[in-house]
Amino acid sequence: MRPSLTPMIDVVFLLLVFFMLAAQYSRETTLSVHAAPRSAENAPYVGPPRLVDVTPQGFLLNGVTTPFAQLTEQLSLLMADPTDTNLVRVSDGVSVQELVDLLGHLSAAGLPNAALVEGQ
């Protein structure tokens, strides 16, 4: 008498269904980064200061603690045009993911131009 393969096939299908339902279906997003043209490097900065500091404790806009949810609104008030460049400075202890989240948030809010600056 040969063993029945039906229980094994049932188990394989149950595992298949389990892994299909347990799989994480996420949409990957991309963030485009463009280098500034050489002529833009010598262009003077125009408008009021717009320096966003990313620290492990949160975000500072021109030295003032600003909640993440209000950051784009506060930046928009300082900008003459949505294409103006915002300066972003990252402190020690901040992950790359936090920086990418900020740049994605700014881009989604219609403020796509950001320049990373060094310094304390």
C-alpha cells in the first residue's frame, strides 16, 4: 500500500496561503537628488534665512524648535517662491532615514529644493 500524498499537498497549499497573506506588500518610494549646476554654486542666497537643523531631539527652523508637522508651513512663510532653496544641516546621532524622511516630506509639500550644509 502506497502512502497518500494528499495531506502533504494540503500542507504545502496551507503554507503557500500563509506566506502570501503574511508577506509585506509595500510600495517602494524614491527620492530624486540632483546636483546643483556649477553656475548655481556661485549664485547669491536670496531671501530670509531658511536653515533646518535635524537633531536627535527634533527639528529646528532658524534655531527655533519646530514640530515636524508644522515645518513645511513655517518654511513656506519664509519663501518668496516654492522653488527657493532650503538649507538642511544634520547633527551627529541622526540616522539617514530621518534625513530622507525630511527631504521626502519637503518634496511632497511642494518644496523640492534643499541643500545639505556642514557645520555645527
